[in-house]
Amino acid sequence: MDLLIPDKTHDESRQGEALLLEPVAGKNNGRKLYIESYGCAMNFSDSEIVASILQDKGFETTTDFNNADVVLINTCSIRENAEQRVRNRLKEFTVAKVKNPGMVVGVLGCMAERLKSKFLEEEKLVDVVVGPDAYRDLPGLIERVDDGQKAVNVLLSREETYADISPVRLNSNGINAFVSIMRGCDNMCSFCVVPFTRGRERSREPLSIVAECTDLFNRGYREVTLLGQNVDSYKWNPEKQGAKVEEQKPIMGMDLLEKVLSSGEDLGETQDQALEEVKEGVTFANLLEMVAQISPELRIRFSTSHPKDITDDVLYTMKAYDNICKYIHLPVQSGNTRVLKLMNRTYSRDWYIDRINAIRRIIPECAISTDVITGFCSETEEEHQDTLSMMDYVQYYFAYMFMYSERPGTLAAKRYADDIPEAVKHQRLKEVVNKQQEHSHTRLKQLVGTTQKVLIEGFSKKSDKDYSGRSDQNTVVVFPVGEGYKPGQYVNVYIERCTTATMIGTVSPHTP
Ligand code: SAM
Ligand code: SF4
């Protein structure tokens, strides 16, 4: 049992969601693509890149896999149950493939990378296996399958960031978008499969990020979430990355940047400053500032921060810009120093507390959320109590809470016994979840009687008489639909009451 109190980077309600794009005039090869995604926001963002690549080759999308010529499933390997979910889904595709033997079935993402060609042996209906750095090769791989072969490309890259591919986001709400700023991870936390499935860490060229966010803003989006496994280690160094600044524009060769820069749309200071800043090398704090300067009307979020890397510079940049949301996802994993050491997290309990104190000192109103793993190898009852006491200290707004799931090939799988009985892992998870529910409720109750600036995202899940949006601190706010405001706009909402996960209020007359 994994229990989540949802924010948006792992949105349970989006698991298995299929992408639907508008057909592009003049580009139609007569074939239909079905693509669905599992796992974290990075995978959903990657599926948009894949869809862009295939749309460019004339594919049209469909949301019914029974009608598709190519069926792709973008997979997650983070825990065993994530992989099981994908295997069950593949069984459902088997029936469709029996009816339509020409259908190409492809597996993308982390599971493809982890299992490589073994996937073809284990799941007979799969024709194509493609790792996260090989998506540009997909059209060629599909051709190979058309010629009667099976096809695999799981090569990891040290350079690929897909910076020049502007993702298509047609079935999004047109208000929030995820923008990938880096790929891979160099951290080697002992429980985690990501460094093996997504390869070495690399940062995306900063002007391509600013250009993508500017384009989104110009198309009406009002919130971007900058994505990376460890955003604090974002670093763009033009010299090291082999590009002199003067040469960067042509090197980027990006349709999008060219479009934004040549359309006469004024990026004003942002553009000049951005070009200046890339000369010096760009840190995450610099990047945040560059994106924040696109417009005060564009909200910026980011995920995920790593406790060992989050700097005061980032915190001061957040404080300096009203449009950088005061919300940090800072996974703790465990509140005990010995367990953190076994997890290879490279920080201690005291270090984590020091970072929490820095956030409180610099941005007192900042909401903090976290990830917790229960029942990691050799974790004692006392060490588990340290996690609970850390939760009491921070009083997180949200948490993702998981039982430890051993992943083949990870450092923990090689070095330590997965020796905590399932029932104990389960019991500890239950205690962590109960505590978090208490804290989430406490945090929301503290906001009753305040006024929150909310970006309206659409109708509430329960009723089209109510709108739903998020506060700066990323809490869901529900309030009655009314004249004079609509999705994509900001309103000030007076919070009248709350449930454990939602604030309920009315729009204040002093709306921006
Ligand atoms: N890079 C981010 C970080 O360092 O926090 C998150 C990466 S991971 C996709 C998201 C979360 O999954 C982790 O923070 C961790 O809590 C959880 N996770 C990763 N591997 C796990 C495992 N083997 N068992 C249980 N939970 C795991
Ligand atoms: Fe996995 Fe650790 Fe990298 Fe996060 S920082 S992706 S948990 S290895």
C-alpha cells in the first residue's frame, strides 16, 4: 500500500492517462498513435516529447488503443508495484493485438531501460523497447518493426536533453505546464533505481528553458513547474558544455527560441540579462530568476529539491520574487542519521533540520512537503520513531509515503538485506500516514480566516458550481464560480473552512 497526499509531481489521477493532440495539417501518414504514461511528472513530460517527435512524422493520436497502429506505454520502475501495474496493462493490449496483428506495441521509459531486451523475452507482445534517452530514434525503430523485426534502443546519453523539441500540450488545462530543466541523476541513493534507468545528470540549456516558458506564457499558461530529479544541482556552464555564448543561438538551433526571438515579442530585459547570465554559467538560483522575470503573472514552481544541495541563494531568490511560489518539496526519506547513511542520502538529521531552519528564517510562510520511506533495511523501531519526530518538527503540508521496495541492481539490493517484515513496514507506514494526515489538517486549519491568492485551474472535481485552484503554497482551494473571473486568472480567496486536504472559501472583493 502506497499512500499519497497528492500534489502535482506524482498525480495518481493521471496514471495511465493517454495523450490526445490536434492533427497537424499537411502531416499525416495515415497511422494512429496511442501513448499512455505512468510514474512521475518527468514521464508525462517525456511522453509529450515523444508525441512531438512522432507527430512530426505524420502520426495522429487516439485515446482508444483498439484503434491504434502504434501503442506506446511510458513506464515507471521506482517500486515493484509500479512495474506490476504496467505488466497488467500490457495484458490488456494483448487482446487488441490479436485482433490487429499489425499493431506495434512499444515500451518506453524506466522499465524499458531497466529490463532492456529481456522485456522482449518476458512480454511476447512487445515489439519495441526504448530507453529515456533514445526517443529521437523511435521513428526508425518503428520502421524496423514494420519490416518484421523487433527493435531495442536503450543507450543512455551524457548530452541528450531534448532542448530543441517543444512538447505538445494539448490535453493539458492550458494553465499549468511541466518544463524539464535537467535529466538523469548522479546521487546514487542506495534504494533508488533512477540513476540506472535515467543515466547521468545533465542540465538543459537555460535559454531554451526561458524560451519554452515564455512561449507557454504567451499561449496563456500561468504556471510552470521546473522539473528535475535534483533541481538544486542544475548547472549550465557554456564553456564546459562546449559552446561559446556567441555560438549558442545557432547551436541551440531551436525552432522555439528562434520563433520567440524573431517574432518581435519583447523579452526585454529578460533576453539581455539571460544572454549576459549564460556567459557566467547558470545555477538553479540564476535560472529561477531568469524564468521569474518573464512576467510577474507567471507562477513558478519546481521539484525536486535535495536537502544536501538546496542553497540559501535559492531561498533568497524565492523570497525576492512574488511569483516564485513559496513551496518546497524536500524529501527527507528518514529522520534517522544511521538510516540516512545507509540510504546514501549524504546528509544527517541535523543537516536536514538546519535546512528547514534556513527555509523558516528566510521565507517564514514557505510550505514544505516531503517523501518518506518506511521499513528500509535494518530500520529499528527507535529509528522509525525518529522519522515520526522529524515529521512533528517540520509539520509538513503534504507527503508521499512509501514502504521500502527493493529494486534489483540498486546499491541497497546488493549490500543490505531487505529484512523488515512486510507487516512491520505496513504498520510503520500506517503510523506515518496518520501523522501526516494530522499535520496536513493542522496546516490547513492555520489558514482558515486568511486570504489566499489562487490561480484558478478549472471546475472542482465535485461540482461545476465551484472552481478549484491552488494557493501559492500549493494547497487546493475550492470556491463558488462567479462573474468576473475564470480559469487562468488569479483571485484572492477568503478561506472559511477546510477539510483534511482542501480549503473552502469565497472570492474576496479585493481580487487582483
Ligand atoms: N529525486 C527525488 C528525490 O531525491 O527525492 C525523487 C525521486 S523518486 C522518483 C520519488 C520518491 O520515490 C523518492 O523520494 C522515494 O521516497 C521514493 N522511492 C524511490 N525508490 C524507492 C524504493 N525502492 N522503495 C520505496 N520508495 C522509493
Ligand atoms: Fe533517486 Fe536519490 Fe536521485 Fe532522487 S536523488 S532520483 S532518490 S538517486
